Amino acid sequence: MESSIWENLFLGVAALGIIVWMGPGIKASLARSKEAPTDWMGALMPIAGVVLFVIFLIMMV
């Protein structure tokens, strides 16, 4: 299915509008995240659990 030039133009303008609209919030969010303490173990533990569970499921087949 091929889009017309007007649809592509509208989607581009809509994407730029969303970026401009959300820009101040994203900038403030990035500034707050630089000040926040890092908690890598809190992020790595669930990821490791999921990886181990997937390996377990693959080994069961």
C-alpha cells in the first residue's frame, strides 16, 4: 500500500509537532535523570531472570 505525498507530509508535520510539544518535558526529564542515583543491580536482576527463564524454556524443548 502506497501513501500519497499529502499523507507523508501530514505524518512528518505531526511527528515534528509531537517532538516540539514534548520537548520541554523530555529536556527536564533528562536533567533530572542525571542527578538521580544509579541502580544497575535493580535493572540487571529482572533482565537476568528473564534470560535464564528463556534459556530454561529452550533447554526443555
